[in-house]
Amino acid sequence: MALRGIDPDITVLRDWAPRIALVVGQALHPAIVSVLRTLQFHPVVVSPDQAVSVVRSLGPTGFFLLGADVFADDHSVEAVQAWHRASPSARVKLVCPAERRDPDVLLRALRAGVTDVLDPDDRDACETSLRRGMTAAGAARERVLAIGAHPDDVEIGCGGTLLDHRMRGDRISILTLSRGAIGGDTQQRVTESGATADALGAQLLFADLPDTEIDDGVRTIRLIESVIQRLDPTVVYVHSAHDNHQDHRAVSTAVRSAARGVRRVFAYQSPSATNDFLPTQFVNIDETVRRKVELLALFRSQDGRSYLEPELVTAGARYWARHLAASARYAEPFEVVRSVGELRHSVTSPVFEEASQPTQELTVSPVALHAVPPVIASDDNGPALDALKASAGAPRTDPTTSTSGELAGAS
Ligand SMILES: [Zn+2]
């Protein structure tokens, strides 16, 4: 498949995975399903008991739409927070008809991080709220482009970081510039890349430059430029220039030209990196290192390559974590090719860690409710919750004074 605006010599082999909305318990309602389909979300309906395992197997979800039955008791607050930790970029909404709103349910929902209450009998209001949530979530999403010379380069160099982006709900594209003919059967290698792209929920683009003979000239630069212009990435990952493999060096050099307008470009470490590879940025991959090993196991055509051995992959990540001291056990290293502008989108910004700070200590009192706004003070803070907070004695949230940035992505 070709993509409009991208060089015709680049093939799109996988597009992004469909966006998922998890509908839990009594939230299932024909109007809700209809709105989700209108917004091109794929609704997945589960019981509260299944929710956590489904989130873990499906990957990040755009919305949690929760029925009132989810909040039957106080344990529900912790359960919903656990789901949210597994998919921190999801927007969490309660679906409950206006005439059946129980104050206990609403308070538990508030404590659990619900940002709006949808009345399924008011389809237009539901659509407005979900659209607002999509806009906010989209604004908080990174557009990630990882570029490699051969199949498996990107996954080896920054697979843990890409899995971390996926967990945050970011949009990932992988561009591979050759089909790796020297390292094995090209069809098998492309198929394996497709499997890893599926695991990452990533879009997969392939060029067909000659393996071991990639140059850093205008043709390579133009190919990469066309992808960058189309995808407008907020961050690019690419080979380091400090590498013994000529293809890796060529791609690194070409990307420096092609990505000259991208504000953040980071260089990952390949097994062929030289001792001059000198990283100064490190991404904590504690949450993803195990899945990175599983991801690399999908490259079966490369069985026997020592750099794919789980022991070496984890030992390398363990070594680089020394730069993060006690805050990480595993890390991926990056050289900074370019990082300009605000730090808000820094790849090391602890979006997930902050989002997962336990909030169980909140109790239902006006004082505690006052402590809640960093979670509920989101773009899509609904009138129902404002009314609830007012009735509980808490001040109405002023969006202009709320914490934005990281926490906005967490609600
Ligand atoms: Zn390579």
C-alpha cells in the first residue's frame, strides 16, 4: 500500500492498530456503541472482573467507559486506578442515566479518576464529551518515528522505549530502509517485522534500498524526508553515527539532514556501535524490558545471533540503568542528536510514573476532594462532576490553573 504524500518507493506494510475503547459493565448501551463507532473506536465490552487482563493483552485503550455497577463498593476505586495504570493515556468516563445517579457511585467514580459522566440517553452530549476527550488525548500524544537500516535494528536499539511509548498511547511509526537481503530471506524478515509492528501497534513502512550498500546521499535523504513531512513526528529515533556498519552510519547521516526540522532526534545503540557511542539520555524500561525480549524473539530468522540473546539484552539494559541510579533497573541509552524547545515532551519525562502515583489515600471529604483536581482538572471535565464537587463542598475546577502537560495525559 502506498500512502499519499510519501515517496512511491516506500511501502506501508502495516497501518496503526485500530483504537480501542473498553466498555465495562452496564456502560454497554446502543447509543454509546454507536458514538464510538462514529468516532472510529472499536468498542470492547468486558465485565469488571476481566478488565485488567483485557487491558494488559490488548494494550492501551483510548477510553474506559464504566457502568455504575463498576462502582458497587469501595474496592472499585482501587480496581479502576489499576486499569488506568495499565493504560495511563485513557480517558475515564462514567456512563449513567441522569435519573439513576447514586451519590456514593459518583463519589467513588470521582476518587477513581473519572473525568465526566455521560448520560446514554443524550447521544449528542455523549458524542461531544468523547470528541473532547479525543482532542485532548491527541494533543498529548507523541508522534514517534523510529528509523533503521534493516529489519530488527529499531527493535534492538529502542524496542523498550517504543513499548513505553505504546503504553502511554503514543502513535508509533517504524521506517526500515532495506529488506535485509544479506542477513536472510527478505520475505521472512519483512513478515517478522510485521509481527513486531503488530505487537507495538505501530505503522510499518519499508523502503527497498540495497542491503550493505545504503548511502547517505540525496536519494536516501529524500525518501526519509517524504515520510517526515507526511507524519510530522514529535520525536525521531535513529542509529548512532558511531557505528561500524556502513548502512547504520549512512542512515544516521541521512536522517540528520532529513529530520533537520524535527525538534527531538535521539540516536540508539546498535550491536555494532563503536566505543565512541556516548549516550547522555536514558529511558527507564523496567516496565517493558521483559516484553522487549519477547519482541526480539519474533525475529526467528535471526536465531543464533548473540546480540538477540535475552541474557545480553537484559544485561545491557541493566548496565545502562546505572546512569539512572536507584530509579531504574533497566534502561535504554540514547545520544542526543537534537533536542530543542520545551522539555515537556522529553522522552524521559515521567508521565507514566506520575500518573501511577497512588491516590488511595484520598478520602471523601471536601479537603480530599480539593486534592483531586490534578486528576480531574482535565480538558473534558464535565458539568456533572462540577455539580458533584460543588455539592461536596469542593471548589469548582478552574482549567486555567490546573496542572497540564503530563497529568493531562493521565486523565
Ligand atoms: Zn542493521
